[in-house]
Amino acid sequence: MKHLATPLLLFGALTMSSAHAAQANLQWQEETGRHVSLLKDGQPLWSFRFAPDLVKSHFHPLCTADGHHLTWLSPADHVWHYAFWHSWKLINGVNYWEPGKSGRPDGCSDILGTQVELRPDFTAVFRMQLSYHPMGKPVLMTEERTITVTPPDERGEYRIDWQMDLKVADQPVTLDCTPSPKRGGPAHGGYGGLSFRAAREMKNYRVIDSTGWVNEAKVHGRGEPARWMDFSGTLDAAGQVWGGIALFDHPANPRHPTPWYVIQDGTFGYFCPSIFFNEPLPLKAGEQLTLRYRALIHGGKGDPAALDREFQAYAQPIRVLLLTGKNNHNWKETTAVLEKMYKDSGRFSVDTATEPSKFTAEMLKPYDAIVSNWTNWPNVNDREWGAEAEKAFMDFVRGGKGVVFLHAAGSVFYTWPEFQELSGSWWDMKQTGHGRVHEFTVKMADAGHPITKGLKEFQTRDELWHRMGTAGSLNVLCTAFSDKNNGGSGQDEPIVHWRTMGKGRCFYNVLGHDGAAMSTPGFQILTLRGTEWAATGAVTLSPPSSDLGAVLDRLMTYRAGESRAALTRVEKLVRQASGDAAERAKLAASLAELLKSDATPDAKAFVCDQLSVIGDDASVAAIALLLKDGQLNLAARLALQRIATPPALKALRDALKDAQGASKTGIAASLGALRDAAAVPSLQPLLNDADAQVKAAALQALGRIGTPEAADALKDVQPGADGLLQDALLQCALRLTETGRKDRAAPMLEELRTDKASSPAIRLAAFRGLLEAQPDRAEERVLEALTGADGSLAAAAAQHLASSKSFAVSAKLTEQWEKLPAPAKCALLEGLAQRGKPDALPLAVKGFADSDAAVRRAALTCAGATGDATTVALLLKAAAGNDDDRKIAMSGLVRLRGEGVDAAIVEAARAAEPKLRAELIRVLGERSARSALPFILAEGSSADGACRRAAFSAIARLVKGDDLPELLKLQGKLAEDDDLQALEPAILAACRAAGLQASALTVGLDQAPPAVQATRLRLLATLGGADALAALRERARSSQDPAVVAAAVRGLADWPDTAPLADLLALAKDVKEVQPHVLAVRGALKMASRQPQKDALPILKQLADLARRDEEKAQIQSAIQRFGAVNIATRGKASSPDNLEKDGDAGGDQAAIDGNPATYWDETDGRKLYILRVDLPEKTDVLGLRITGWAHHNFAPKDFQVLCDGQAVKEVRNAVYQENVLTVDVPKTPCQAVELKITGYYGGSPAIRELEILAPGE
């Protein structure tokens, strides 16, 4: 039955790519030119479809972070609802919304091109070009659309920012909709614009907006203005899991706040911001209009307060430029913390800069504040930014913008008086210092300033500077006492202050030594409010508030699957309290009280988890009560395990006495994990427990505790076949070694090593343990193992060498070298190679002279890992041997480290024969040896082809933007096409590194040799942009050289959008040479095929007259047939010779060909064969079929035969639909009866909304 089915989005043959990011379970999936998906755990989190042949671009599915679908694509009641999409309703009275008689809307929304940017942080940006016009008529309006999709944040929420820049053509237009009831129209009138259709699975709709309106009942239309609207519902069968989407109307939009159209009726959920709900929107000829919206996809119910904050951030975020990339602290760590802090606040947008020397007035113009996490310490007198950047920075501040200095960022440029005047304080070389990092209290010195107003003192663990140098008096906001016991000054020190310069403001927070200090809630709220003040002169960010009582009331009734708003609030309170001992204790006490109440088990489990973070000795009793609760003992046990104070350990020991089954097993495991020595008497009796799992947990726990008493308890246990006792004894011995009781550990390890009952793994681990327990015998044991017959012991000995920090290659080991068998020599060299210390080099030299080939290769590997510049000659000597030795030697040269290695390889390469020189050039490239670039550039014009190609490959690895002039000089020296093409990646890399587009490659282009011109034109086509397109056009029309013309035409033909279509048509008409003519025709054919049918046919017919070769003529005729085909099925009569009954709400057989996609043909589910037949009035040439399934890959034909008058003409297997439509080409066949024999299908049966039979048009 179709009403029980859920449409599922699947994909055809796609390309996959992934990027490393914090979201390790995210992955891109892309079908170039058609769609992009972000996968989470292998399933689409969202998909955006933008193929040029689509009626509308759209998102489907949009999913919550837990995988529940929010959208419905082409539901049966309105198949033109494209999940989450934008569509005008009426432009100048023509309908752009629903399909007309042609099967497409009478108004065309053409997708002209889409540029996709997929970033490593899983942000996606789509830049689209669209045009709007009545079918077959000129364009009325064009659009540049930018859609930015953010990666999911820590709450799983993500945002879609949608901007449309519209421009009216040379006649006025009016944007309108079916008149709403307020305008005297029908009850359903008023819709159009950015639209959302709720998934069929979504139930229990709840719609709220910024005015406070909350609706859970039936509604149709509404039309009241609001800044935002949220549409939420339950998404699972049990009605427990909530999720939804909020849309925000940007304040710059016309008629803001916009009226909203909403339908909330049964399974029909829909809403949109409707700018023309109350009246049409007229636009003059040439007028431009920008519309901006944001969508927030979230789990749970929409929270009005959170949505208000989101609107404020979207409406006017403060733009921050975070300056970083250089610091005497771990700037990578602190930068990540700061970026997250600013983004999570919802008040700021943040970009990052690492090269302040590139500051210009134009670059800084978009920003409201610069936050500096940058310092050139200890070179504090070097004014390395340069005069232009310094001026841009100071003008930025004086002009009314803000600057924020964090920690050491103000301690720079001691010879730049204006900078010191701005920062106000710095590290004075003669007097400033700090004690050890410790916990201290930050106090508000000026509680009335906007930054600190409402803030309370807080605890932090940080570096506290004292006796800083200052430029006059400071406007101090916060102080901290610098205790002499911690190496301080014994006085209050100013740590946060502000200044002004011109119209601008400076906020300086000296705190923030590392990521942990910057993660303190007190540091973050202080810095956020300080940044807002520096940027705007005012503060709107609220101080942390404690609404704990109300939150706990809501938390008490929480059940899994419901809104997590209360949980999220508690988690935030826990984070805020983590740096303040008093607040932490207060919050922990409140949470512990909830455990004694009648709160739900889900709420108590959550509270246990939070108390595991901030709980203390006072919390233990309340948690321990739950150890007897069958539902909550796990949560309670884990909380106590994490608190891990003596009272928590005692509570676990006490509970062990009466625990049973899994609870007893878990408590024993926790005591072992905590290595609670006092638990040994309680655990020892469990070694005889009848429950095998309890006994195993006790064994493991005693092993992990690893005290002499635990060893005594294990001593008398009888070993079993499962090896658990040996494992416990091993763990116990290793723990004894770790805690300094090597005297007790060594006999235990020796017994395990020699006991035949021990498994090989245990004996091996015991041997490794002995090396640590008896370091004075380690060399003796290593030599014994290396010379013995046990290969696994030899490997373990070698691994010990690799990991040991204290082991040194001794004279004794060197003396024993010759006595070692070859496998032992290999293992030893491999271990020393992993260890990577230079004292192994003498053994590597010995190994290279060994008669055994495997030893020689191991020696080469070791030499590469441990050698230096003096090793280059040894590896080069090896490279003269067989291919295997050569490969290892070259790999060793790549690995060599130390001063002078690159120079030694260059020197060797200069003297080497060409084959070896080419390999050494590749080595230099793999080593990223920038110092070798002059030599490699010179080799780019070598007489030897292998050296040239190796040089080109290496240059591509080494090149930077400022190397481009040298590369272009090298390019000018090359004559062979193969060389020029091989150099292209290097030039492309240099262009991109320099941020250059086409302009750099067009300089002197006409004076270059033809082959160079051709290769530059290829590069221009790759770089793209207006300058590149202009250069290609000019050379395609004006060059006299056939190769240059061909390269230019190829670039135009491969252009990613249809901009060069007119040029290609003109070239196809005028150009005489065969190759560029063929390229022009094929390029124009490709671009014409991207056009809508009405636009494509005239172009194809023009191309048909221009084509000269039979091959292109045939391709064009095939395209004309495909685009010009008409549907003749509506003239026929449908029947089902399979004698099956129709299913569910299906229509009769004729519903398959009635031209109405709202009706459909379907029969009883689960049959082996379905037959649909269409009898036509007369025999007609059939070119193909177009099938619209019931839903995309859900209740649609999958495997079938196409028969014409009883003869099979096409067989389809595993049909792949595009937007629920499948086009099937068949050989041109005269036919009067068309039949589908369906043997496979998606879903329960092969339902068909529309079967079109395609025949040649007139």
C-alpha cells in the first residue's frame, strides 16, 4: 500500500571524496554537475540537486543529525513540491509553480550553471546562475544565487544561508501569487517563494513564530508577519523523537517582517515566507533585488529563545578577523578554541588570517574587529608587518573599529609607539614575570563597565603575569592576586583592561596561556563581551544566568526522544561551573538532590553523567543509592568510577557485597579500572564465585590493581583453559614494574615466559615485561633472543629497541653482529630503523656489506632512517645495484634528515648519469627541498627527457606563488608538447598559490611561440574566470596558428557553463580547419544538451546545418530526436493483461497514460510479473519511453522488457531514476502496441504515475 511507504533517495554511479576534519564520520558524495550530498555515517545528512535539466533545484533529503527525514519530495498530492526549494508562483501572470500542459511549468526557471565549492571543514557553497522567462519567450529576469550550507555543530544543527541577487531585464515584472483570502482570493492563496514540505513521517506538527504564536492545530494560510517561523514535529513511529526546520527572514528583505504562509493539516505540512501575500511586488526594468533567508535544521522542538538568538546573529553578526599563525604558544590549539568560541556564541562570524603583512584598507574593510592571537616573540623589536599593513591596521582602529589582544598578543613591536599606546601593557623585559600555572580568582575591578556589568568573579587555571609594562594609566576591568607562594608578586595584578584610539576601541585580556585556559567559561564570556564592545561600543551578550530551578523542574520529566532543551541547559551550566569551585559544589548538590526525587530514570541517568564531571564527595551518597537500581546501576557505577575519590571507592566496595550478576561484574570491573588497592580483600572471595563472568571480572580487576597483595591473591588460583589467570598475572606483574616493585614482578614474568601452559602471546608479553623489569639484563636478553630460534622473540627484542628510550647500541652488540642469524639481523635493523637514532648507523653500514640480500635491504632502510648527510654516498652506492636495492635507497634518501642532506643530494645529482639524476630530482621533490629549486628549474630545460619530466613533477611539489615568473621563463624555453603539458600542473599550482587568475598568463601571450600559447590557453581554461574566457574567445577568432586556435576552441568547448555557446556556434560556422571545427560543433552540442527543450531544438537544428562530418551529424540528429520527441501515449488505450487487481488508491489502467501525474497505475504488491500495455490508434515510429514512478526509487519499475508489437526491443536492469523519472531510449521502431513486462521493482510493486511513449515530433 503506497500510503505506508517512505520515499528513499538513492544514487546512481557517483564519485566519492572525503576530507580529514573533526567530524570524522562525515563524507562528501558528489555527482559532478548534478548533485552533492553530505553523508553522516554513510547516510545522507542533506542532498542538494542542481542539474540543468531539473524543473527546480532543491534539497532532499534534509535530515536531523540522528538521520530522520524532514522533507518530502514530489508527494502525490502536489508532485511539484520539491522538498525544500525556491519557486516563484507568478511572474507577469505566468505560472512558474505547477506544471502546465507540456508537463513543465509555463514559466521556465532555467538553471544556467552551478559552481560547487566543497571545503575541508564540510562547508558547501553553491553559486548558481538562473533565468526566468515564459516558455519560448525572452528572459524577464536573471538571478545569481549563493547557497551556503554549514557543517553540523556539536548539537547536530546546521544552517543553509540562501541569497538571491535578482536583476530585471528590459521590461517591468510583477512578482505575485494566487491572491490570498486577504486580497479576496481563495482559501489556499498566498504561497510562493522559499518553501518547505514536511516529510510524510512527520506528525504532531507544532508551528511557532517570533511573535509568540504557537499552533498545534489545523491551519491553512495565516499570512501574519514575523521575523522567523519554526515548523517542528515528531519523526518516529512512537511519536517520541522531535525535529524541525526554522526559516529566518533577513531584515534587509523587502516588506520585512514578511507574512508567512503555513499549512498544518493532517499529513500536509508546508510553510514559506511570502513577500507577496498581501500585495504583488512590482519591479522596474533594470531594477535589482536581493533576498536573503536562513534555514536552521535542528533536533527537538523549536526553542523561541534560541531562535531569537539565531535571528540576531543572522541579522547582524559581528565580523571578526582572527589574526593567528605565529606565537610562542601553541597557536594551533588556541586558534581552534577561539574559532569555536566565537562561532558558538551566535553573535559573531569569524575569518582567520595568518599573514598580517598583507593587511590593506580594502582587506580589513568588511570587519568590525581584529582579534589578535599573534606575536613575533622574542623578536619584539622587529616591525615585520611593513608600512602599508601598519597604516591599514591603525586606520582601521582610528576609524571606529575594534581590536582585541589576547595573552601575549600585545607584547610585540616595542619600537612602534602607536602600537604600545593602543595595547596599553606588555611584557617588560626588565620586570615582568609569572609564576607556575595555577588556579586563581579573577575579580571584577570595574563592575559598572558594559563588559563586566553583571559578571561575577570566577576561577581559572592559567598563567598570571605580574609587573607588566604600561603606557600610562590603565582602565582596569579585572584583577587577580599574584600569590608569592606560586612565584608571584604578592599583589593584585591588572589582567583585563580597555583603551580607545581615535574612534576605535581596544580590549586586552592577558589571560589565555593555552587552550584549556581559553576554554574556561569565565575567560570566554569576558572575551566575547569584550570583543562585542570593541567592535560596537555596546554589549548585548547576556551574563551567565542561573535558571537552575526551572531547568531541573523540566528535566525531572524528561524521557528519551523528547526535547533536550533542559539537558542542553544543564550541560552548559556544568561547563560554566567547571572553573569555579563554589559554583561547582552548589550545582552538584542540586543535581544530587534530583537523584533522590521521583524524576524519570532517563533524567537520573543524565544527572549521573553530569555528576561524573562535577560531582564531589558530597554527591557520592546520592549516587550510591542507585547502585541497587536495576535500571540505573550502570549510570551510577560509571559516575562513581569517574569521581574516583576515596568515598566513591568505598561506596563501590560496599555495594560489591550485596550486588548480584551483571551489577557485581560491573562493580568489580570499576574497582579494577580505578586500581583500588583497598578492594583486594573484597575481590579475593569472588575468585571462587559460581558466576564465571564475576570470577573473570575479579581476575581482571586484581591484575589491574597490581599490588603485592593482589599478586598474593592470584598466586593460589588454579589456572583454567581460558588463559584468564595468566592474563591477570601478566597485568599484575606489569603494574608492579610500573610502580617500582620490579623485585616482585621479575619472578612472575619469568615464570610466565617459561610456563608451557602460557599462550605464545603471554610468553611474548612476559619477555617484553622482563626487559623493563630487569633493565640491567636487557641487553643480555635481547642478544639471547636475537641469536635464538624463536622468531617472535627476536621480533620482540627488535621492537624493544625501537621503543626503548634508554637502550643504546653498545660495543658488545656491535661485536655480536657477525654471530647473529640473518633473520635476527633483519629484525634488529628494522627495530633500530623505527627507533631512528644515529647510533644505529655503524650497524647499518655493517649490514650493507652483508652477504644476505634481505639483511642488506634492512640495512638500507635503517641507514635512511638514522643517517645524515654523510649517508648519501652509501645510499647512492646501493642505488647502483638491483631494482629492489635502488627503490629502498631512494626511499632512504627521501627519509634522511639533518643539515646538508639536500645540498649533498643536489651535488650528487649534478654528477650523476641522466637516469640516476632524474631519480634524485624526484627525491628532492618528495623531500620538499625548496633550497634545491634553482637546480631543479635548471634541469627543466635539460637535454634529457627523463630529467625534464622529473623536474616538472618536483617543481609542482615545491612551487610557491612568487616562483611563477621563473616558471613562465622555463615554459618559454620548451618546444615539445609533452614537456609543456608536463609543466602545466606546476604553473597551475603557482597561480593558485599566488591567488592569481588569468591575468598573469595573458601577459605576453601573443608574443610566445604557438606551442606555449596553446599550453597557456589550456591553463586559462582550467583557471576559469572572465579574463580567461575573454582570452580564449580572442585567440579562437584571431589567431593564425592552427594549434593555438584548436587549444582555444577546446577551452571554450570544455567551459563549465554555457557562456561560450554563441562563440562555439560562430566558430562552427566560420572556422575552416577540421580539428577546431569538430571541437566547436561538439562543444556546442554538449552545451545545447544542457538547455531546456524549447531552447535546445533551435540550436541543434542550427548545428545540424553546420556539421560537416557524418559522425557529428549523427550525434546531432540523435539529440534532435530526443529533444523533439512528443508523447503519444495519451492517444492510446491502456490495459493490464496480467489480470492483477489494482492496489490501494491507484486509478485504472488509463491512469498510467492520462497526462496527470497525480493519478497512478498500480497493482497488488509482491507479484513476479506485471504487464502494462498501450494500444495506439495507428502504427507509429517509437523512439523511447519516459516513466515517472510513484516515488523516487520507491514503488517504481526496476527490471523490465519493452516490447513493440510483441517483439522485445529493449531490456532494462537496475533502472536508475533521476528525480523519479526514467528515460529509456529504444531503436527507432514502427509500433502500434507497446508493452512493459516488469519482473523487478523498487518497493512493493511497480507503480507508474505516467508512462510516456516518445515519437518523432513534427
